[in-house]
Amino acid sequence: MNKQVAHKVLIANRGEIAVRIIRACRDMNFASIAIYADVDMDALHVQMADEAYGLSGNTPSDTYLNIDKIIAIAQKSGATMVHPGYGFLSERVEFAKAVQDAGLIWIGPNPETIAVLGDKVKARQLAIEVGAPLVTGTDKPVQNAKEVVEFAHKHGLPIAIKAAFGGGGRGLKVAWQMDEVEELYDSAVREATVAFGRGECFLEQFLHHPRHIEAQVIADAHGNVVVVGTRDCSLQRRNQKLIEESPAPFLDEKIEKQIVKASIDICAKANYIGVGTVEFLLSQDGKLSFLEVNTRLQVEHPVTEETTGIDLVIEQLRIAQGLPVSIKQMPQPQGHAIEFRINAEDAANGFLPVAGTITHFDIPTGPGVRLDSGVHAGSVIPATFDSLMAKLIIVGNNRQQALARARRALAEFTIKGVASVLPFDRKVLDHPDFCQQFNVHTRWIETDFNTELEPAKRQLPQQEDILTHTFIEIDGKRCKLGLPAKLFSGLSISQTNSEAQLVVTTNTNLDLIVPAPVSGNLFKWLVEDNQKVEQGDMIAIIEAMKMEIQVIAHREGILKHSHIEGTYVNADDPIAEII
């Protein structure tokens, strides 16, 4: 019997998914290597990994999206495999190729497969070839907003404007009114360019009030393609999932068979190897349409693990070594699982993301409770990255027991210091649309959820730990040392800043101020300085935790900018005046 080769796995990600992969590495007796942005220097995944290396920066482009830095660390650390997690570079062809060109094992599909399925237009064409169900759409990216308007007039609203190289809800906009089509197209292009480096978008008809159903697929290099379960991910805000469950409840057997067959056919046609997800939309009248393939591990993968007994990250590690899938056919689901994404967001205030420091993180325990977390009390939630703190996964013998256990677990869960979606989750579990008739759909939060929630107390984020770098010698070897910049900040500087802020607040008419609705980067002014605006005009966009937040004029008058584009602002900071 051949001795198993020990591997060192570099995890090109952060937060809870990095922690999840570290645990799988321990189960396989593999070493784990973490990477981190400056602000993540003391993050949980950094503490848990066998080794950790800094990326010297705080923006996504300088850190978790910087291929050259990550490959250099992989080579320096002696890594043999690279796991991308989800988001960031997980579906980037050039990263997969760079990993392979460096002589390392890429834990994911072949770059050629990612290229085909990552291009949503090519993926759509492939789905047509295998006879998968589809709605009407464009066969190539559109060139401008005029083409979007023409498509909307021809095929009717709503329409989906989708980044051709996007995923995870980024670069996806749904237009419900004709007067918002152009702005949503521009917004989708901006989001896609920032997130994926390419802004091309294509169009599809958007099914009215659809459910979001997906199939979890595992495929190996030996020709085995297996669907291991279905999930429902309909409960979303801004096209980002909040609550997911497996198996997909109240799903007609005929529809389920369509989903399973189409998923296997698409993945087989694309020569898929690894763990992936095929997503569909299901209209209220039973019309099914292929949406996309995510060529990576999904955030919601734990609900499938809990109802099938299959460790999907272990499967990824096995398949990357050339081993076959551990099962050969779709297993019968055991029980029911529901996942709640615990985001740092104020649900009562439009799900605005909130940065800050967690002061209390008291987690639930007991039967049927699993928590995948990337934080603990004392952890910093930076404004630079997404708002996901943890995932609460609840398992029961059936859906009713899972709901009962979820109510108990959510009642026990306490997070202080930053806002969280916990109050929203608790209210959802009291809503008959979710618990009884299951009338939820992808826009249910925007259109049907009208339960009052108390806004979270606004917390001013602490200054994030920007590192100051210097060099020291250790045993004659020159080493780079990073120290938190705040160590060099004296009390007098803080007092000066406070006094300056006080002067601004005291000498300004508060009725004129335009406050930042959220902490983040002032991405773009949509109205030039000294221009007239009307009440209700959209005047700026702030990027926070991978979301675009609109700034709306609260009165008419002349707009006076207080900050330039690219400036980081705290929530409630005055960014302009309207005089």
C-alpha cells in the first residue's frame, strides 16, 4: 500500500471559509498556510493556521486579489496545494493557471472549465447544447445601455443585467421599472469591473417572484459526475443569499429530476472536475430556467454536508489528488438543514453593512447546532471586505424540527459591538410565508417582508490596524517587520483630530449636511461639485463590504463636496452639504 503524500495547503482567502478549510486540512493531516491583509493580522484564521504570511496591504486588490503576492507566498512557504475558498480569486482563470504554472496543485476545476462556465454567455450556450431549461436572453454581451433598453421594450420587464464574468450576486442587477434600466446597467458594469476586472454584461428575462434552487455537484477525473443534493436559497437581499436550506423544500419530484439531469449534463459537457454548484430559477407557475454554474465551494455548502454526511471540503482535497468521488449516486437526504448567514448588517436600515469591533460573541449550542465562524469577541470587522461573520447551521429530523431548533439557537445567540442580521432572522422564523406556506422568493424581503425591526445602535468603527513596515535582522537574516501604525500615534494627534471634528460639527448647519449612510470608500460622485440637485436625487455611491450604497439628496440646493472620490468615510461623517 502506498504511503499517503503529506501536503501543505495554502488558503487564498480569509474569514470563516479559511477556518473551515483549515479544519478539513487537520482532518486530512495536511498542514495549512494562511495569508492575511494588515487588518486581518490577528484574525481567527491566522491564529489557527500552521503558518501565516502577510500580504502587506488592506484593499482587496493589494491583498486577496493579488495573484503575484499569493503565488510568491505559496512558493516561499513550500505549499503543495492552493485552495481558493469562495469569492476573491476562486473563479479566476488566471489564478488557477498561475497556481498550476508554479507547479502547485489547484483545488478546483481545470482552468479551461472555469473559462467556459465563468463566462456566463458561454455557459448559457453550453446549457442550450445539452437541452437545459432556459429563459430568453442575449447570446453575447451588450455594448451599451441603449441595447438594454431595447431588450426591455422587446421582451418586457423585469430583466436581469448580469456580469458575464461575475458570480455571487456581484454585477447582477434586476430592472423592474423602465426608468431604472440605464442606471442599473451602469451600476452592474461598475460592480463587475471592480470585483472581477471585466465589466461586460448580458441580459436575460427575469422570472417574476422566482425561487432560487441549486444542485450540489461533485465530479472527478475518472468520469464520475454526481449530484449529492438540492438547496433552496430564495431568501436574499440585493441578490445575496441570507438563508439557505437542504433539501430544497416543497419541490415537485418532476422538477427535481429536471434539475438533477440538467446539472449532470452541463457538468459532464464542461468536463467538470471538483465540487461545484448548478443554479436555477423556478417561477411560481413551475417554469425552470438555468442560471449559472459556480465553479467553487458555496457559502451554503454546510447544509448539504449535514443532510448527506459528505464532507465537501474533504472531497475537494481528495479529487485534487486524483482520487475518485467517494459516492457514485445521489444519496437520500437525512433530515433537514437550514443555514443563517450571520452578517454584520443593520437589517432595519436597508441591510447596511457595519464595520467595527465585536465586544460580545455568545454562541448557541445544543442538539442540531453547528456554527462555522471566522470571528470571536474582540475580532475586528473591517469595512474593506464582505460582512459575513459566521454561519449558523441548524439540523433536524425534518423541517419543522429544524425550525424549532433554529428559534431556540437564534434566541441564544448574542452579538454586540456591531450590528447583525440576528433580529431579522428571528422575525423570519415567525413569518408564515417562510414557516408554513413557503411563499418566499428572491425579492420577498423587498416586497413582502414588512415586519418592523429596531435599527441597530450606530457604532463608530475603530481605526483599522494599518501596518507600518520596517526591517530587522534575526540571526543575520534581514526580515520585514509590520507593526500597527496606531502604536506610533500619540495622544496629541487624537486630540487634534477630535477638536477638528468638533469645530466642523459646531460651525455647520446640520440641516445642510449629507451624512455617509455607511462606513466605506466614497467610490463615485454622481453629481459634480457646485451643481444643483433635487430632493431624492442620487448624488454619490459608497462602496462598503462589497456592496454599492447609494447616497440620496435629502433636500434641494447646491451640492458642495466635502470629500474627494476614493476617501474612506465613517458612517454619519459629513461628506457634503446642500446649500
